[in-house]
Amino acid sequence: MLTNTSTRTCTVYGHPGAAFLDASGRQLGADPERSSATPPVRITLAPGRSAWAGLSFSSPEVSGARAATPVTLLVTPPDEHDPLRVRWTGGPVPVSGNASAVRLTALAAGTGP
């Protein structure tokens, strides 16, 4: 979730960037794939308002993919270069194998489903 913490209205459009990191700061697995299930829309965020993007993957325990447990999720807002660091508490993620695809949706207004 991204929140406009400024005092001015801003807009966002598209998919954020994302990457899982281990405790040493090394990336685990490939960058998430951008899902085309929901097309991107321009979102206007007044101060204090938020937008979110969904992150999905098959459970490594069910899919049989090689897994790792990240410490950090890097999130890069659209049209930005500097990522935000978020502590990852979601458990293991797939990092390789046939079922290793991690998918990321386009940003949507609000705080999530």
C-alpha cells in the first residue's frame, strides 16, 4: 500500500516494482510478473489517501517450488527510482521451479480488498 503523505494531491498509474530480499540484502528469485488481469488506471490521491497492489503466488508447500523466507520487500512506486523497504512477515515465497511465478497487480485506489 502506498499512502500520499504530502500536503498536495498526486497521481499514480500502473504497477509498482517489487523484489524480495534476504537478510544480506540479496534478491531472492526473479522480479514479480506484472499481472494483466486488471488494467492500470490513473489514481488521484488526496493527502492521506492510499493505493494498493496485490501480490500473489502459489504456496511453495503445495506447488513444490524452491522457497526462501525474505526479510524485506522492496517496493518501488511507478515512475520512481528509489524503493521503499517493508519488513516481510508473509512467510516463505517461491524463488525457483515450475510454480515459482510471483504476480503483482496494477495499483488500485483504497487500502486493499
